[in-house]
Amino acid sequence: IDIHFVHVKPPHLPEGQSAKPLLMVHGWPSSFYEFYKIIPLLTDPASHGLSNEHVFEVICPSIPGYGFSEAPHKKGFDSVNAASVFYELMLRLGFHEFYTQGGDCGWLICINLAQMAPK
């Protein structure tokens, strides 16, 4: 299944600091675009007058069947399946530990993902 996602890395990091990977999952009816305005605050907080204590590398996928992601071919595709797909995405991007945020029905995907991969 082809998954569309937006991946935004911090433009710069304070010396000795690494970005925290953050998977942000949209709800219904919505899309990755709902995070458009907050991504710069998370990836470059200092440029927006915020503390740079926490800088994130943000990954915003489109849930399968939404936005630009391919619709699932499997009958009964649910939030557990979506969590598995997103976990595989994060592993392919090189993240074995990461934070998640889910809004609306995206929270259920994140809960399932946290149960699959507690770190």
C-alpha cells in the first residue's frame, strides 16, 4: 500500500541536541494539512519566539484511503492495520523510538501503535 506523508526536518538544531521524531496522525474528515501551521513551531521553535528545548522532526502521513494515500485493498482494514502500516513507515525512515500524536480517529491509530511498539 502506498502511503503519502510529509516529512519535515528541523532547519537547524542547537549544538549537542537531536530532534525528537513525532508522528502526527490526522482525524476524519481531515488530512495531513491540518498540521500545516503547527509544523514550523515544532521543527523550528526558536524562530517563532519559543524555547528550543524540544525540537521535533515531524512525519504526517495520510491515513490509507485518505488524502494522497492509496486506499487499502484488504477488506476490514481498521485502526490496527493502519497502526501497523505507520509503524513500518517509521521503521523505514529509521525511527525505532518516536512520539505520536493523533487527533479525532487518529488517536485510535496512535493507541494501537503504542501497544505494538511501546517505545
